[in-house]
Amino acid sequence: MTTDGRYFYVIYCPTSWKNRGRVVRYDKQKLDKMGATPIEVQTAYTQTNERELAIRKAVKVGPAFTTGHGQSLAYDWKHKRLYMWIDKESAPRVPMNQYGYIAQISGKSLAPIHKIRFKLKSGHVSKPGGHVLTFDRYGNAFFWTKPTVHTALIYKGTISRKKVHFRMTNQLLKQNPGTRLQSMAYNPHNRRLYLVADDSIASFPAKSLVGKGSLKNKQFKWTEFSPKREFEGLTFTKDGTPYLLTNHHPELFVGDRNWW
């Protein structure tokens, strides 16, 4: 799930579809203007009255395509493009091969318009890529992994139509937010990166992610929640307003502060 300020883009990947899904685009401006409630949006395709038809016009459903796990859709604020990993799995968290696949998604057709296949290699070791993705205001791309149960590694790089480059930042985090990696986000307002796992979120200043030992404990903010649904995605608007997507009866929540 991500936003470009006007639209929200959400990937739906039913388990039975096996690495396939679709992007749905919600026009927040139109929905807000007509005062559409969450229940009205959820039931827009069950009725045929004038209001429900108007709500449908604010929602665009894209075609089905190979998405992989589907939790990495991200908006590149600098280049105004949508990107995502095509992280196909043979089982939960088990990649099909050692290649990484990045796709650029059209904001109009909601389908891939360009794909790059590559390998992230260090010596004889290769990594298929990430399951999450975010961009800062300068066009830098980030994802994070869990090499062990408790630790986290951050990768930083760039993505263009012809080339993908990532490097491990050498900043090993001795404590990650939780047991299951769920999302990553960047807040343009306070310029912090957010790691989302289970029902916990950790954040730190992106500018301090320059190498081993650059991040300090005091720079971290830890937030623990106690919901009954999984956290699936976190994204921010330019003014720092946070939006959180939950699973199991999916729902999008908006935060009440932009400096968090």
C-alpha cells in the first residue's frame, strides 16, 4: 500500500491466486468530497443506486498480474513512479529462485509497464531481493531483512528503468520490531524511516543510516500496539500524515499527528 498524495494504491493478493494479485486505486480527494464512509466503499459493488455508482467512479480496479507476496508497492516521490518487488514464493518466505525482480507499475493502467531482473551479489553469495520497499524524498530506495530472529539489516540503493543497485548499509540492528517483517515506510515531514513487523513499529532518522555505528539507541522510537489484526502496510503523505493498512477485515487507518 502506498500513496502519491491524491491516490491510495492497494495490492490485493488472495492466497488462492498463488503469487498473483491486482492493484486497486482509490481517489481520496473524490471520496472525501462526497463524504463516503468506509462501509459505503466496502459495499460499493453490492448496490446499483446513484451514490454507489459515484463511489465506484472513485475506485479503479487494475488487471491481475504476477505480484509475488505483494507487500512492497512504493511511490518514488522524486521521479513520480510506482515500483514493487515481484517476489514470487513457493511457500511463505521461501523465494522461487535467487533472482530479484523489480517492476514499474503504471498509475493509470495499474499494471506493470517495465520489469528488471537482476541478482544482488556479494562475492559468491546472492540474494533474491526484498519483500518491502520505500523511497525517500531524494529518490533513494530502501528495504530491510531479518538475517536472524532478533536482528535487522537495511539496504539502500537506486532504481531506474535500466538498472537496480543496492548496498547493505553495514548498520546491523541488534533488535528488530517483531518476529514477522511486514512493511517499510519513509516520512517526508520528519525524514525518518519506519520498520513495521507484527504489531510493532520502529523508526530512526534516514540521514544517520550511513554506515556501521552511525545510528545510536537514542535516535530510535519504538511503538507497540495491541490490535487483533496484522499490520500490512504503512505510508505517509508529504505533510507527514500516516496511514496504516491492517489485514483480516482490511481497513485503512489515518494517524492524528505528523511528527510521530
